[in-house]
Amino acid sequence: MTDGPDLFPGFRSRVIETPGARIRVRVGGSGPLVVLLHGYPQTGAMWHRIAAGLATRHTVAVPDLRGYGASECLDDDFSFRAMAADVTALIGELGGGGSGPAGDGERDGTDDDTAVVIGHDRGARTAHRLVLDRPGLVRGVALLDILPTTEVWRQMSPEMIRAYYHWGFLARPEIAEPMIADDPVRFLHSALAGLYSPLEAFHPVALAEYEQAIARPGVIHAICGDYQAAATVDLAHDEADLHRRPDLPALVLWGARGKVGAEVDPLEVWRGRLPRAEGRAIDAGHYLVEEAPEESWAAIAGFLERI
């Protein structure tokens, strides 16, 4: 996998073993821990436009989700609960005393074993599940361009089905996996450009990493497993937790040209799950960090200063 040293100056890569996965994570900077979680169909490279800036004041960890990018899934569990458990292990490894003997990131002697978790797309769903499963581990959460999983399924009108066709398609791996494998790069490009962000928004080195990843059969399997879980076990987990209202700082951002805010007010929806949520729309499509990095950075940096 391309590690894009020009995209993450000063960061190093390492592998963290979790109960069900081997997680590749880029780590850089020093200070309180911030974890950046990517979404479909990308890798941690999506954060390259803001990671270095965050690393001037924080230890920044940028993992690939299990099965995505250069990370491996060992138990074939692609639920958000499993992904959240991976992040729990990562925070335990990197928190409270630095990033260990690899030397990539220092925690300035802090014994704080918590983190701020910032997620986009599938990474944001992982972050939400982590907040529910491990209260107290996350001291602040930012959710980028998503609605709760239960709300997405509730909104599946004909228009939403056309926009979010991949939710149903990818949940049928016996159909989707061989079709994607026939021309994975073409599928990747259509997936990226099909969510209201132009293909030109993606840095060539980051795009090359996404292309390398999607060409790996294990990544195609992971993507389909992820969406299959979202239509089954993830939905059940979220429905069981509808009564819970975690009390922590939360930032909600969404692309003004995407579908997340087309039918509902995302901030109002999320305040029903995270009462302290704040946020706004960003002038972008779905991939707002890459399409509108300055506006996304300003919102995220301001949030970190307030918590």
C-alpha cells in the first residue's frame, strides 16, 4: 500500500493487534489523543488535508478500519461494534503514556486514556457506536456527513434509494463482490463521484491509495461485509440503544450539496441522540474534508478548542 509520506509529513505507520483485526495506523504529533476514522470506500488517507495541522497540538492517530486499506480483519466481523472495539484497543495502546517504542507521537506524559474521535461516513458510525459501547472513553466526538443508521433506513424513499443505492447493493455480497471485482477501480471512481463531490477533489496520491486498496479482494469483501452488517446486526444494536443519550461534546457537520440534510435537519436529529451536539453544513458534497478542507478544518479546530 502507498503510504504517501508527502500526505502525512512526520507521521509513521505501525500495526496494532486487536482481538479480531490487525489495524494499520498512521501516528504523528504530540499532546492529547485525537483519532480520525475514514469512511467508504476510502482509507485513512482521506484525512491528509487536516492531519498535519491537528498534529501541531495533538497526538493524531489515523487508522484504516478493519478490512479496509492496509488493515486486516481476522474474524469476519464487520459490525460497527467490532470496529469500535478496534478503536478501543488503539486508544488503549496509544493513550496514557505515548505511542510506545515505535516513537511515532508523544503524549507529553499525560495519563489520560481518553480521546477525541472524529469520523466521516462509516468512521462516524464507528465513532457513534464507540460512544455508546464505551462511555467515558471518548471525551468528544465529531460526526461528518451521516445520520444515524436507523434514520437512514427510515428515509429510504425512492429518491434516497437512487442516491444511496449502495446501501442495498453492498449488503448483498454474493452479488456485489464479483461485480465490483470485475472492475474495482471503475467502481471506486463511480462511488466517489456519485456522492456529490467531484473526482478532482481527491489528491492524486490519496486517490492512488484508494485504487490500490479497492483492487484487493479482501477490501471488497470488507466493504460488503460492512454494509451487510449495517442492514442487520448494526441496525439491531442501534435500535436497542435508541433510549440512550450520551452526555459529551459533539460536532455534527454535513455537506450542503449532499443528501444528509436534504430531508431533515441533521443537527436536530443528532440532538435526539447526543444532546450537546452543535454543528452546521459545509459547502461541499459528501467528501467534505477533501472538497472543502479549509472550512472543515476551521469547524473541527474550533470544536477541539472548546472541549
